[in-house]
Amino acid sequence: MEQILNKTEISDLLKAIREGRVPLDIDDKEQDAFLACTPVNLFQLTRPDSELFRIPNFDIILDIFCRTYATSLTNLLQRNFSITRTGLESYEFQKFMADKHSPGAIGILDMPPLKYGSLIIFDAALSFSMLEIMLGASSELESLHLDRRLTTIELNILKTLLSNACHDLDKSFNQLLEMHTSLIKLENNARLVSIVEPDAEVIVGTFVVKVGEQSGQIHLVFPFATLEPLRDVLKQLLNISTTTQSTWQAVLEDEVQQVAASITALSGNITLSINQILQLKEGDLLELDYDPNAPLKVMVEDKLKFYAIPGTHNGKKAISLTGTNT
């Protein structure tokens, strides 16, 4: 037990310190060790995940997947789903899969034109919750927690949900490239799944899925070699030059061009009162404000756009455009 100084010894110690007989400076060796540090520029710190994964902005793609897949599940199952990304980490493939003793449903995905594909994993809690919902269980019942693997029939029931995830992955990557993701196979045993070498690096996105009081996890597993070709494109994802040339503008332009519009070839018009219209009967003649020698007015959504002359083509009435209204 350490000896405790009494009152007299403490007084003598303080007097010695004041007179300079007891030094307070750190020993030179200890001082050198204390000062052996590296300066840090807080404005140039890199995000740990960007250093770890070397795939910048990939979290943006996964967040888009959260929104699109939550909407798909909500529309398909008529329940209010929410999906939140909770992790984005790097693992060795074998070590990650070894931790999945009871993974639930494992979907093996092909993602052309990318190589090696990927995995989508529903944990056991989410898999059984989804099965109950798809089979019509009440939302008020507590979810089952079964300590077993999914059967082949149960995997086939869940196949629709994992196939929908393929379409939502394509939408998420649409800003980078056009993908055609498909579900190749469903497994319930992690030991039977291999998409890369056991020691290959994989990037795993973890998501929490909530519906009512029930929740579970989804893991998206991407081999680093699958995402490496997209590294430069992802790096430029948030640049101004890329944003202004984003494919969203092209998508909007394409969609606008598919909007239906009504076209009317107007030969003339007439104004009548409600009473006159009610008095009309079969055989009445109505005089139009129309010159037979003048071109027809072609209206697009009530706006004059073209001029045309009437005629026939292949036995049907037709018009031939003669000019535009500029």
C-alpha cells in the first residue's frame, strides 16, 4: 500500500517547490516522447469509408436503392415499408459469409455488364416476416422467430421480392450505366454460395427494413472487382459538370415526348346560344365560318400549330400539312 504524506510532509513539499528545490518540468526524454506527434489538417481529412473502400460516392447509390425498394415493397404488399442504410463496410468474402449461420434467403444476382455479380441477403427475421405478410397474416400478430432454415417452398414464395430488388438496383445504377440485373438462384445455406475467391474483398451495404412493429436486415454484397470499373464515374457523380450533363435531363425529355396530345383539323367554327342548341333537330343546316378554298387549321391542344388541306389516303379521310403557324 502506498504511503500517504502527513500534514507536515505536505507543507515541506510545497515549500521545496516554491524555493525551486523540486523541479516541475518533464524529463527531457519524456518531453521528446510527448512531442513526437504528427500535425493534422482538419480541412483535408478524408472520410474513413472512402479510404477503406476506395469507391467514392457509392453510398449515394445505396441510398437511392433504399427509397426505390421501400416504395416497391409498399406497393406490392400494401404495407408501409421503410428502409434505412445502417452500414457500409469492407470484408473478406469468406469471413463475412462464415458469420451468416442462419442467413434466411440468399439471392445470387447477375449484373451485366458488370462482372462477378452480387448477393442480396434477407436475414431470418425479415424472411419469416415477409412470408407471413405474403401469406396474409394480420399486421397485429407478432412475427415468428423460427430457428431453422427456409424450405424450398418458402424460398420460391420470397422469389418475387428478390426479383423486384433486381429492378430497383437497375434504377439505382441508372445514373452510371444501364444494367440488367437478374436473380440467378436462391439459397438458404451460406456455405453453398460463392461468387468470388474466399479471400477476395467485398463491400457490404447493410439495411434495416421496418414494417409496422416488425423489422429485419438486408445485406447487399458486392465484390470489389465488380465496382472497381465504376470508381471514376462515381468520383465524378457530384461534380457540377456531371450534374449538368446528368441523364435525368435526358430521361425527363424522353418522358415528355411520350405525353399524349390531341390534334384537331378545324374546318370552321360557329357560335350558338344554349337555347339554339336545344332547338336543333335532324335536317337543320348550320353555316360555318369557313372558306372552302382556305387551308384547314390544325390545332394541338387548342393551340394553332399547322395548316393543311383535306383529302383521302388509302380510302380514308386525311389531311396534308402545308405549313406551320410561327
